[in-house]
Amino acid sequence: MDPAPLPSSHGDRDLASEARPLRSWNDGAVKQALLAFVDAVTSEGADTCVPPEHRVAIFDNDGTLWTEQPFYSQGLFVFDRIRALAAEHPEWKTQRPFQAVLEAGAGMPHGLSEHDVGALVAATHAGMTTDAFDRISREWLATARHPRFHRRYTECVYQPMLELLALLRARGFTSYIVSGGGIDFLRAFCEEVYAIPPARVVGSSSQVRFELHDGRPVLIKLPELGSIDDGPGKPVNIHLHIGKRPILTFGNSDGDLQMLQYASVSELPHLELLLHHDDAEREYAYDRVSLAGRLDEALREAGPRKWTVVSMKRDWKEVFGRHPATTSPGTSIH
């Protein structure tokens, strides 16, 4: 049985209306800077106009387009897969790191190292076809709920960012996602949710192998890593997979630092932005101390480099838009 379709978040075509651009953004310096930049690079005849083929915008995903707390969504997907597969692996009850996940129940396992996370990903992702992984990812996204907001993860996308994506589409930009998340997981929802097709998604990847199963060609996911699309890996993959330096770049963490640095030396007009999570009531408040989305060095560099810091609390009228309301007050995780 096919999983339920993912909810589409870009169906309202008035989001990019020239009459009400960025309606979920509060009036102020940040919104004006965004609108002024878009106008400058898309106004025909202006000295600052950038040809459409060079209007490249790049967005991080976790913490930039959707929530990344209390942990990265794909990490929560991995934990749920471990629980789902535990009956087939009784040895996991006493074997690290699987034991930590199972003992945590529905909560967050603690004390996992980077090696532990790699082992969990390999156990839940490797050995299956890419088609099977896509189906399992879609099934999880269609049913799993965020532990605080009690809505699908694809409903935990930021309404102001959807409006920005829509505005850029309307003004001739080509937007890409460049994320540390797994590329196959991202491709399971990015087109439906962000109107960004799979060909414009760049993420971390495992190696895959071509095989014939009963004469049918398939791709098998392997446990070995192919590419880590985080930190210095982001500009490398932008070069390899996109081939153009972006003129608008949006991130939220130190994992986006090198991507912002790479974009900031473009010879074309350019704008770099960082989303600062400072709204514990409507979402979360965190920066320099955080299990996910740590923002320290990039925040220090934002001032000297003249990057635009977007305050979720000050610059956004709403966070999640017309999806179900938050059911409990937020907590700071500084």
C-alpha cells in the first residue's frame, strides 16, 4: 500500500504575490534588505541586475527551512527504524549503540558518539534498494509526529521561508537545497514541500552499487560513506553539483560557515543570511550550546562580514503558518 501523500506547503500561489511579498515577515531592516536585494538583482536595465541563469539561491535545510530540535529529523527517523527493527535483532538489547536507543524508549538516547551514529545509519539504511529507502522514508514522514508540536515533520517547515522560496521562484531565481542531511531522505519530501525537485538537492550520501535482481536493475545502498555535505564539504559539493557560486545563501549554523564564506566572495551582487533561533515560545532558543545546529563561529563572523542575521523572534510574524497550533510552551536549550 502506498504511503499517504506528503502535505504540500507551496500550494498557495499568492505567496509570491508582488502585492504582499513576505507577508509573514515583520516590517524592518531584514525584510527591507531582502526585498531590496531581490529587486536590485531582478530589475531589468539596472546596473545591479543579474541574468536569470546566475540567479542561484542556496538554502540549508535543518534549522533553516524546518525545525531541527530536539534533534535532526533524519536522526529521529533512524531511532524509529532501530525500534521498528529491534524484534529482528535481539542482540541489539545488549549491544552499543543500539542498546542506548532501545533503552531510551521514545525519548532521546544520550552519549552517542559520531561513530555510534554512523553505525545506526548503516544498520538502518544499508543493504536495501534506493527505491525501498524512498518508500520507507515517505511512510515515516507521512505518519511520524514532532514530539513537541505534534504535527508531521513536513508541517514543521517555516512559513516565512516558504514565502521567500516562492518570491525567488517568481523573480527568476533557481533555488537549491544544500544540506548535511541524507540526500535520499531529503528527496523524499523536498519537491512536495519546497517545490525544489530532486535534481536540485545536494546532501550527504552513502555509496551505492548497481545490481540485477531477477533481471531488474536496482541500486543498493552500502554502509560506506560517499560524501559528508557539511562544513567545508558544502562549498565543494556546490562546485561539483551546481557549478555556480550562489548570489543568495541562507544557513543557520556553523555547518554553513564555509558555504557562506564561499558565497561572500562572488563578483556578482550577493546576500548571505543566518537564521538565529531565539524564540523559545514559538519554536526554540539556541545557538552556541546545542546538540543540533550549533551556531557560534558563524555568528561571530556575521558582523565583520556583513552577513544578515535573521531573528526568528523579531523578524517573523509567524513560524509554522496555517498548520496545527503549538500545544505546549517552548523551552530554551542554551
